[in-house]
Amino acid sequence: MDGGQSFESTDESQPSLSDNDLGSQSRDLRPKRFQEYVGQRAVVDSISIAVMAAKKRDETLDHALFHGPPGLGKTTISQIIARELDSQLIHTSGPALERPADVVGLLSNLKAGDVLFIDEIHRLSHAVEEYLYSAMEDFRVDFMTGSGAFAKTINLPLQPFTLIGSTTRAGMLSAPLRERFGLAYHLDFYSTDELAEVVTRSAGILDVNIDSDGAFEIARRSRGTPRISNRLLRRVRDFAEVRKSGIVTSIVASQALEIEGVDSLGLDRLDRLYLTTLSKNYQGGPA
């Protein structure tokens, strides 16, 4: 979940995201409006101004790119944008758009004002990506039909739309694609205090009785990532309900996460195995 923090149903004929973020529990925890969103203050302030300005001018929002590590809220912010614009959000992903025909079909079905969200946009093939250039700049796609002497170019006008791209690997985006985004934002890891606020908010939604120390204990083991915070909160909730009184304190959270194998740094058993292997077999150097 991007930030733990989807909504509108998508056209079932189109490829859709298969991210674990979109499970029903994660969806319930996601903020629905900018004012509910915790963290990423500079990003939220900037994009909310852009959204309000676009609505005031009755224009489509500039295409937007969100990049950064997984679990920080890229998908969630995209969903909020569509909701604030009163627009339909269509989900897809780079790997799902395998052929030019896939992207042409998707683009031609967009309605005016729709928001098209492409996750893992860095994984688009070059052939598919090229069809986005004119679509993003001029709201049209040009494609060839026939071959040889019978080949001709078809110009297909599109309804104005907003493309939102999401990627964890911005460096893999081609310059022509990257330059067509009028808005670009990097999402940073969260502070422990911000994550404690995320945990407290999510606990309220899940009806978990948690004190501030309990929220902080979960937050500090979440490695700066809201998605991890929400996952750990659910495991701590289970422990508190089964083994304790149901109230999540710092001690209860510590005991629960110890059972889960999550240490004070947020490392799990597999993380520690990786580090041990690097230390013993590679003397801490590259593997």
C-alpha cells in the first residue's frame, strides 16, 4: 500500500495492478483526501496546489511522476489526486502493457479527465513508450496500418487525460519520457514520529487500543516505511488480542515483534542472514 494510507473500480478489460497494496485491509487504511495524509509534506503541499489550480481553471492536471522506494505512498497519492479531481482512476502497470496495441487500446478508451496510473512505468518497452509521447503532449496517437505500398498512418485523437507514472527506479526512465511529466516528485522515507502518527491513525481505523509508546515502538522498527508499519501493527494487534489484554503498549509491541523475528532495527530473520553471510563469507565486501 503505498503508505498504507483503491478506490474506484477499473475497467475489467484493462490490465490492472496486482500489488498487495490493493488488498481490502490496505484499502481501508489509506487516506482518502490530502488533509488526511501523513508525511511527505512538501510533496503533498505542491501536488494539492497543482490539483486545485487545475480544477479552478477547468483543465486537466499536468502529467505527474512519483518515484522513490516501495511502500511510501506513491499509489495512495495517485488515488487521492483522482478523488480530488472527481475523476476515474484507471490502474495498469508497465509489464502489463506488452504491445503497442495494449497501450493504444487503453488510451483510446479513456474519457475526458480520466487519470491513468501506470505503476512500474520504467518497465515499459521502448516500442510501447513511444506511443505515449504524442499521447502525453498532444492527446493523440499515430499508428501504422498495412505494410509496404499499402501502409498508412492513422491519427487517433484522444480525450484529455492525466498520466501518473510511479517507479522505484527513476534512473531507468528514458529522457524523452521523463521530460514529458510536468510534475515530478521524489518520496522520502518517513521519520519515526511520522510513522508513529501513521500507526496511531491506522490503529483508530482498525479499532486497536494503542498508547503512544506502543505506536512509537512499532514505528521505530518499520524502516521508514508506512507499508511496513501497517503490516507490523496488524501482527501486534493479533498478539495483543490473543496473549494480552488487547491494549498495545511498548512492551506488548516488543514482545509481539520478537515473536515475528523483527528486531529493534526492523530487521527480520532473512535480513540478518544476509548480513551474516556478507560478513562471514565476503568480509563485508560486495557479493
